[in-house]
Amino acid sequence: MPLRRHPAIIDSKTTDAPPAACRGASGVMTPEYPLVFGLSPQVFLLLDALVAIILLIVLITRWRVHPFIALTLAAGFLGITSGMPIEKVVKSFQDGFGGVLGFVGIVLGLGTMLGKMMAESGGADRIARTLIDAFGRERVHWAMMLAAFLTGLPLFFEIGFVLLVPLVFIVARRTGLPLVRIGVPLLAGLSVVHALIPPHPGPLLAIQAFGADIGKTIFYGLIIGLPTAMIAGPIYGKFIARHVPGELTSDMAEQFAQERDSKDLPGFGITLFTVLLPVLLMLIKAFADVTFDEGSTARHWMDFLGNPITALLAALLLSLYTFGTARGFDGKQILKFLDQSLAPTAAIVMIIGAGGGFKQMLVASGVGDAIGHMAVQAHLSPILLAWLVAALIRVATGSATVATITGAGIVAPIVTLVPDVNRELLVLATGAGSVILSHVNDAGFWLVKQYFNMTVAQTFKTWTALETLISVVGIVFIMALATVL
């Protein structure tokens, strides 16, 4: 049997359009006959995508290629080998890169500046100290989890970690408790909100991809996220600290465990209000969507104020006063803080953009449609599929945000095939899958190893196990919630 050209290379000169039955959910055409060596086009595309992902893993972990370059190369490989025209390969990657950063770049920039203002003012210290004082020494690990959960809402994981980790050293020195017992709950709180709760970039982009409701996603995310963080944080942290206690070195104590005078810190109430303002505005938008008529003026204004970009901008503007002017900083100092906050995010932005390009290549080549159709034929739960796909991308790239963006792009076509699936739970399942099995290609792995003074083996037992626990417990709770919604 002669080989047929892949549908992606059918150009504008083709006059005979294939029947509708030959088109996937996103309009990508599927060949009627086997493509290569008797393989169906769906199987060929899946194998092609698998090879691209393996290439990505090898480039990052074996040859130590920067993730931005590795994602770009893997995307190009997939586009070319799937049969797409060369000019469309470049265009698809460019569209995916720009499409993601057009939103994430703004959200990440605003969130980073808000986090910097909170750090310089001592707002994070205030939240942590208040909760620690309220919980007491024996339950201080629960306080650390809750402090990270609240403080981490507007912060990218790496930024939140660097901001809050000094508190781990301060509390460890003050209480004499093992470093890991205090640190693991903090890591769990940060990781859960990073994966599941808007306004983090990953969940926001997944909400867009699946057409989910942002208010419901926040509500369900809190229902699932809090117990998940409890299990992976304080409970697991207490257990693993018996085997890997961690060690607070004198260098770390001298550098990070310097305590501020509590009089220099902002108030707990105003700090909490500033940090939670974006979430509050997005919840108000969700309330307005079910309360006011679609064309009403009130609905339009609530939708505007509850947009993630507007909500983060409002919180940032408020922080310039609550964390800036009110704390005695002048305009020149505040400008310096904002400038300093953006430089460390450059690499993160480029990697996320490349992840968007890789995602777009998977969609444009027809991989997303192939996965969707095969999942429907196999009667696989779309929610479980979203978790599995995100988990695979996470292991390959080491980035939770890239895994969420790419996973949502691949699985999104299934929404049209299974219209009654809960879209908010699809978002959360993708987020849960995006944090599984953190290993040596994840910057967070090395961050935790270095700060907690652990060996690679100890980091696997603590950080990797914690992330996997969040992912597995999260999907169990999500599947359970799906049975009652």
C-alpha cells in the first residue's frame, strides 16, 4: 500500500477536502489509511510525540541542555517528523510561545513585583510569626504550612521558597525541631497553591484552555488543596523527619536566620488583605457571574475587576502603599525593589514560553486529537487522562507550569468529545499531575537540596516524595469529588 501524506502537509492547492469524519475535534484532518509500516495515523502521532518527549528528557538530564533550548529542539523535531510544512513548524512554535507569554508574562511580572514588595516590607515574616505564635511550638509545622499556603498565593514557587525559607531556619533554631519537619510543610503549602490555585499562571492558563469557571476552580482547589497540603506537609514531614532530619549549618544560620524586630513589620490584617486581594476580586467576579444579568453594567465591572491581570495589578498598586510608603520607603527605593524583582524571572519566562511553543506543536500536529479520540474509544476518564498527560510532561521537562500548559493544550480537544466532563476538575487534575516525581531536571529539586543541606538521595526521600504525594493524593480527592458533582 502506498504511503499517504500526513494531513498537515496538504496545502492550499488541494481541492478535495476530506469528509467531516476525517477531522478531529480541533479540525485537524486524520488520514484514512495507515501512514507508516501499517500504523494508524493516531498511533504514529502518539509514537512520534513519545519520541519527542524522550528526546526532551535526554537533552535536559543527560546532556544538560538548557530547558529553553531543549523544548525548542523537541518542538521542532515533532513538527518536522509529523509531516508539517517547515514554515508552519516555525509559525506554530511562535504562536504558542507568544500566546502563552501574552498572558503569563503579565501575570508573572505583576506577581513577582507584589512578592518583592511583601519581602522587603517583612509582610511574609508577619504572616508566619502571627501563625506560629497562634499555633505554638508543638504545632508549628502546621503553622508553616498555612503560612506558605497563604503567602504563596501570588508568588511563583521559586520566589516564594527563597522568600520564606529564612523562616524555616529561624523557627528551627528557636524551637530545636528538625529542619525537615518544619521545611516540608512549607514546601507542601507553596507547591499545592502553585499547582492548583489561581492566580498562579499554570491554573489560569488551564482555565482558559478548558473554558472553566475561575471562581469554581478556586473553590474546588481550596477544598482539595488544603487536605492535600496537610497530608503531604505536616503529616508526611513529621514521618520523614525521623529518617532525614536535615541539618542547620552555621553558615545557613548566620546568613538566613537573622530575625527582624517585630515593630518594623507591617500589621497582620493589612498584610493578609493585600496578599489575598487578587483571590477576593476573582471570587467576586465568580459571584457576579451567577448573580447579575450578562449584559448589566455591574456584571461588566465585576468581570473587569476580577480579571486575573486587573486583580493582580490592583494588589500591586495597594502594596506600593501598604508595603512601601506606609513602611517608610520612598519612591526611589520602591522603584529599585520593582526593578530587582524582574531580573530573576527572565529564565522562568523563557522556559514557560518554550513550553507554550511545544504545546502548540503537539496540538497543531494532531497529537491532541489523537489522544482525545483514543481516550474516548478506550473509555478512559478525561480527568484521569489530564493527570496522566501532565505527569508525563512534568517528568520530561521538570517544570510544573510547562506541564500544565502543555497538558491542558493536549487534552483540551476532549472537552468537545465529552461535553459533560467537569472542566474545573480537569484544570485541577492537570495541576495535580504537573507536580509528580520532581527529579534532577527540576530547579526546585536542587533549590531544596542546597538550602536544606541534603544529599541527592535524601532530596529524593523528602522533596520528590512530597511532590509525588501531592500529585497522587490530589488526583484521588479530585476523582472522589467528581463522583458527587
